[in-house]
Amino acid sequence: MGQKTFSIIVILAFMAFMLYSSCTSGDKKKTTKAEVSANLNDTFRVRQLTDIKFEATAERLKRGGYLANGILMCFTCHSPRNWDSPDAAPIEEKKGSGGTIVNKDSSSLIIAPNITPDKETGAGTWTDDMLARAIREGAGHDGRALNWRMPHFVFRNLSDEELAAVIVYLRSLAPVHNVVPPTKMSAEEKAGMEKSIAPITSPVLAVDQSDSIKRGMYLVRIGECVGCHTSHAAYNPGINGGGNDITRFGRRAFSANITADESGIPYGPQNFIFAIRTGKGGTLSPIMPWVAYRNMTDEDLRAMYAYLRTLPAAKHAVSSRLPFTHCAICGMDHGLGEKNKREMPAGVKIDPALYNNYTGTYFNEERQSTYIIFKEGNKLFGKQWETAPKIELIPQSASYFLAPGWPVPVSFIKDKDGHITQLMEATDYGVLHRKIK
């Protein structure tokens, strides 16, 4: 995996930012303030473990089982699966025992560990905080950096109470004795993961479940939808616009467009529920974890659909079925590629002299991401890294610009003196980049 590809993956994953909160449980915790300390190898920073113990309640057991078997898709990786069935369902009597090879190549072996309470081969000797830190912060029970395919970058949005429920449920699994070889990463990928891991040192609040859009947003984020359904091509069809070429479990598929466009999912919530429940009649690749998502309630699936409809529509027809043809939008060969063409959206007239105030380099320290904005002739352009393709920014107002080829539009923010000092990605994530030069 090249550094640019890895960086894009990390950036897409990091678009799921923390929802700050407090834990409402009665858990006992002697360490009241989390400390951040250097790991023994001094290559990256992890949070010190505490002796927190989550109280096992019937409510937590039920909620944790719903999350682990549903939106968190735990057992699509951490269980052996029946690959002869269309859904590749996890084998129930071996649930949680790991061993699934998520990815294997010449330099790495990414394999899901045994997370059952077996004390010799599983997580039976791990503390609750070891599990908590691994799930949300990407640091293993022994302090090493976990691979990005364990989606801790999005699970960090999991609220404190939901995290407690999941761990209570995992503790309830039947112990399964199954020796799993350790994951191996290339030096490049390991270094990238160690640099990107960030401890959680503030509470993560629960989302208002009574608000359908907010609940849908929360579920879409912890379900890692954006990471799979947003293309990694140099010219991006748009957030959730599909076309991500995914190889996992020894299989290959292109992710679908899940935006509101006609080429996406315009077909209404009931058909969306049908697609998730049945894998579109068994035609969806098991790389898409519909075998887990189908366990979700109609209410939650409707909430996810409602939230997805609030994001920008991306025109991008894509399929995993042959024949693969060239796509003029993302530049890749995939199913239905011949149906696509790049179209430049219309803009409003702005005095080109004003663009001089927009030019510069904008930086987000947490994501380590950059936008370079510059003017050529009477037009405004941008790049997301020094050697990236340049993208023309199409003004919709004096501050809001469409950016065909980037995942989302952008807005420019002025200070009290009228100087542009920040760039914001125009989604509800609200990721700000500060102008540094």
C-alpha cells in the first residue's frame, strides 16, 4: 500500500469525529483522570489503562448484543464464516473466535483475533479497559497499534455507555479455544498507524435517540459507511458516491453509491430496508456486511436512510458486476462505468479580484490534512496535497464553493476584519482547516 493511498484511507476514516459525552453508568473506576503516556517503544502515544469494571446489567447485555451483531459488525471479522452461503454468515458455535483473514499480501497478514473469554487463546485475561481502548482508540491489550481494518477510527464515536454495553456482551460469549496467529503489518503501514492513533481522554456522550436524523448520523458513523462508500480515486465522485475498489476476505467489490442521486439510493426507506435485509436478494457481495446490518430494527434502518438523504447527491453509476468499463468520473474501470461522464456544475459570478483573499494553504492539525488554494487567470483552484490533481472551485456564493473531484464542497470563513482565515468542509462534520500561509 502506497503512502498516498494509506493517507486517504486514514483521512476518510477520521471524518467520523468524536461526539463528546459523559457516562451515565454506576461503574467503579479508581483512576478518575485519564493520563496520556508514551508507549514502551516510544514511537506513539497511548492512554494509560485504568482499572474500570463495567457492571453487567440485563439492559447492557441486550444493547451490547444488538450493537455487536448489528451496526458494529463485530462477527463479520471476528468469527469463522460460511463462505458457501450468499451472506457468508458467521458460524454461530464459533462466534468471536477469530481467525478470519481480512487481508493478506506479500508484506502483511491482517487477521481478526479471538475475542471470546477463552483465557488461553482469547480475551479472557484482558481487562475491560484493554477492550475499551482497543475498540475506540486502536491500541491493543499489549499497547501495540492495531491495523486500520479494525475500524477504531469510527468506533471512537461510540458513546461511553454503548461501549460499556458492547464489552458486557463480549464477556458473555461462550469461550472458544482457537489459536489465531498474530497480525503482521508492513513497516510503512505500522508507522502510519502509530502516527495516527489518538487517545480518548474526554467523555463521549450518548446521542439523542429520539431525533431520527441524529440517530441515523450516529449509526452511519459507527457503521463505517463513509470509509467504504467514498471512493479513493484521485478524482472523487463525492462523499458516499461509491466506486471504492475494496479487496477483503480474498474477494473484490466496488462499493455502491448510497447518496440520494438517481444513480444512488433514491428508492425510499422500505426498499432500502429490503436491500439491507436480503442483500438485494442475495446479490450483494458479503464484503458489504449486510449479514450484520440486517439484524438492525426497521426504525434504525429508516434513521440511517433519512440521514444519508441529507448529504450531497453524487452522480455516479457503479456496480460490481461485469463487464467493467471505464468511468469518466472516477477514472477507474467498474461496472456501469460507461454510463458516467464528468459534468461541470453551474456557478455564480464573482469578481475574480476577490479570489486573492482566498488563496493560501489551509491545515487541520488533528487530521494532518491540507488544502492548497490558488488562482489561475480568473478561476480559483485547489489541491489536497502538493502533487494532487488541481480541482476548479465553482462559486455558489461569495463563500461557498462546489468542488467536483473532492468528496465534499467547501466554505471559506472570514474573521471580524473580513480576512479569510479558515476553510471548512461543507458537511455536518464541520472539519475546519486554518489558513497558515
